[in-house]
Amino acid sequence: MAAVDRGRYRTWVGDREVTAMKARELGRRSIVVGDRVSLIGDDSGRPGTLARVVRVQPRTSALRRSADDTDPVERVIVANADQLMIVCALADPPPRPRLIDRFLVAAYDAGLAPLLCLTKADLAGPEEILAAYDPLGIRHIVLGRPLTDERLDQLRALVADRISVLVGQSGVGKSTLFNALVPEAERAIGEVNAVTGRGRHTSSSALALRLPEGGWLIDTPGLRSFGLGHISPANVIRAFPDLTEGAEACPSGCSHLEEGCGLDEWAAEHGAQARLDSLRRLLRSREGLDPADTL
């Protein structure tokens, strides 16, 4: 499934783009970008023709979010991806490490390999962000403007033959990267508001396109929040493997929120207070004790 728009589903059958509608027998079952489906009817792709989606194949992965951290109802954004490309600007808008942490939690929960893509390196250096995430061993790439052929080739190598999903807040350059990697995409490129520092939402729905080097690239709308209410606390903690050593000193059943948590002393000794604060903010938000990290 390449795109979903007002009850119409854009699919690919070989090299043909086919428009379809959902068969009545599928009921209320959701179909999302990335789903592999079976069609019947006219799949010629000719103008004015319409096929029917009659079956959705089992998903190998599902990137999910909830409305907020206290809402356990999940919403699948993209199916069958294998890499989450987290796009973060180093300035204009400023980086939001807590949002990066949320994306990492969602990636690990879905079984997707994270790729950190830092943009606008011509405006600010990447050292602080890289220092925070290097201990996790996450692959990363740093891009400035203009985007050089060498850097673009490096990015192409990181997404070739994979199904990659781009996520990030508005204004970080997702659509620019999408257009550079798939020139025929012609996604609208927005501007950052000089007053709020927020980007305009230039992509209103997910879109999947084939990469010239093989694989698929899926663009998603710019996000102002990313709820994790559907993810268990244990899976939240999996996104902080750099704190695992410190957690070994915790008492049995420690929630990492109460007094006596072994992470307090360990984080102070190892300069990991910012990471511990981010973990606890996520855990408290799931419990409704703190608001979600909105932009």
C-alpha cells in the first residue's frame, strides 16, 4: 500500500499503480501504508478503473502511536517497515532529544532499526546530540545545506534495499530529503515560522515510493507529539540501553520513579543525568503524572 486518501488506496501491482477501495467483507479493519494486500477486479491501472482490496497479509512490523501517553488505544501509522529514520534539525527548529527518545521507544517496540539523521549542520554543530546517543550505537548521518553529492550518496547507501520510514517534527527537512532521494516525489517543502520556531505541516498523509537503488521510502506527516500509551514500561526502558548497567543496582520491581532507585547514584557518577531525566519523563507521562512532550 503506497498511500491512503479518503477511502481510496493507491497500490502497486508490479510496475502498475492501481487505485482500489476496501471490500465490504474487510469490515472496519484498518489498512495503512506499507500493508501488503490482495486485489480483485480491474487492476489494469487505467484512468477511471477501481480494484478492490479483499485481503491484508500478516504484518511483519507495525509502527504505532497513541493519541497521548494515557490512552492505551494504538494507531498503526506504517506497516512492514524495517528501519526508522529519525530526522532532527540541529537548529531552526532546535533539536528535541525527548522526542528522539520517543521515536526510539517506538522503533524498538516495533522491531525497527533506528537511523538518526541530523540536518541543518550548517547552522549548528552535532557534537552535543551525538554525545548523547553514541553510547546506544545508533547509526547516524550528519547533513548540512546545500546537500552534497557525497553526503547524499552516503544516505542512499543507508536506505538502499530497505523499507525506511521518515519521522520528525515539522520543519526539520523530511520532505527535502524525501525529494532528494526520490526526485519524482515532488513533496511540498515548508518553511519554519520565525515566531514559533515550528514548521508548517507540509505532508498530511503517509506516502511510500520506490527508491531507485531498491527498497522503499515512506514519508509521514510532521508530528507535534508521539503518544506511547500502548507501550509497556518494560519496553520504554529498552530504549535506554545505556542505563542498563545502572539499573542492575535497583531493588527488585523498581519502577525507576521511586526513592531508592539505583539509577540516581549511577547517573550522577557517569554523567547520565539527562538520559535518566528523559526516561523518567516518559515513564511519568505514561502514568499521567506529566504531560506528553509536545512541540
